[in-house]
Amino acid sequence: MKLYPIETGNFKLDGGAMFGVVPKAIWNKTNPADAHNMIDIAARSLLIEDGDRLILIDTGMGNKQSDKFFGYYFLWGNDHIDGSLAKYGFHRDDITDVFLTHLHFDHSGGAIQWNTKRTGYEPAFKNAKYWSNQDHWLWATQPNAREKASFLKENILPIEESGQLQFVDVPEKDYLVASSLGFDILFADGHTDKQMIPHIQYKGKTLVFMADLLPTAGHIPLPYVMGYDTRPLLTLDEKAKFLDTAATNNYYLFLEHDAQQQICTLQHTEKGVRLKETYTFDELFN
């Protein structure tokens, strides 16, 4: 097995929305805002090369939305998924599996693209199976009013229409389960229903793809919960359990949305679980 960090592009989000009830005077120390109160956000995917499988975890926003849409998110930087794949000698047609932690647009938008004539949509990874779970799929295709703007039908419905959609099984009790993709999956319901958090065994370490359970290293303290989360009190409970486990077992946390830090570890302190160390992917694994 070999892993590769895939930078799909950067954007900005409102710092207040990203930190919920936490005052700006506090979160601004770790995630500084610009004059418009926007903070830098990454969309960092992970590519797993495992035998004859090439598995991409999340896809970023993609590029099919309108200029007006992207104008809300202040895109910045030169990273994009094709360039990042090419850096490691891959093309999107090489991808065998696309694993979507959840179907919010900044995680699934790159899964679908315009067709050649821009008359409709098609899978951006034509040779890949697309993995979600049935509970989350139902949640996303019949969205509540609060999340409707994050579940865009053009990112979701063409996956099913293509015939490439696959579901992983949702456990009834144990929320950390093995999968056919070669990694374990933790299911979390605080941010959105049945978000999936991959746990990957790699070079003697447990690397956890954090998705939106822990968007940035600045979100480690328990009350630092995003305003986007649908069940914030459940997020508190899920975070508490996960962070305790991660600190105790020295997990390496792959941060999808942290524009400065790629990977971090945690430690127990008198104030609770806190940041221990940060790493780039290359310095940790190469």
C-alpha cells in the first residue's frame, strides 16, 4: 500500500460559522480571519494505492458550478485535482474507487463533471465505483432545510444514474467497522447523518482521515464545534470519545480542511486533549 495527499483546491469560509459559539477573539489565534471574517480552508483528499486498486477519498468542490457560486467561497491558490494526481503519475481515469465521507458539496462536488457538450453531467472518474452508505444517501437526497444548500442534486443524483454507486454496510451498534476497501470506517452522526471516517493502517501507524469530525487543528478543544453541524451536542460526544482514543493510541489525524497543517497528533493534558505535534505528509511518511 502507498498513500498520496491530493490537494484539490483551497477556498474560504466564514470563521464564525466554522467555530460556532466560540468567540472570534479565541479562534482567530489559530485560524486567523481576513477583513471579511473569512478563514483559509483546504480541500485535501487522500489517494490509496493498494494492489490493483486506486482509491480516492473525497473529491473537493470540482469546477462545474457557476462563477456566482464560487464567488461565495473565495477560491485561492493553484491546486487542483488533476495536477495533484499527475504529480504522482496518475490520471483520474486510473481511479478504481471514489469513497465519499459524506455528500456535502465541498467533499463530493468533484465526483461529477459536465459532459463534453455541457448539456448534462457525468462521473468525473469514469472507471470508478462510488462509495456512500444507504442511510446517508437517503439523508442527502431528501435533505432537511438546514442542509439543503450543501447537498446539491447535480453532485449526487448523476452518481446513481451512472450505475456506479455502491453502498457500504451501516452497522447497527459498533460504529467502527471493517470495510471491503481495506480500511476501517468510523460512522459519526453529529455533523451530518452517517458521515464516514476512514482509519487506515499504514507503515505501522493508524492514519485517520478526519473529514468534518475535526476540520482543522484549531477545532481540537471540545466546544469548538462548527455551526454547520446538524446535531452539535452529538458532535461533542463523538469528538470526546474519538479524541480520547486518538490521544491514547497515538493516531495520526489527516486534516482535510486545515490549510496550514496536513497531519497532527494529540496528547492528554490537564485541560483535556490538545494538539501534540504537526507534520507534513512527506516528513512523516517519506
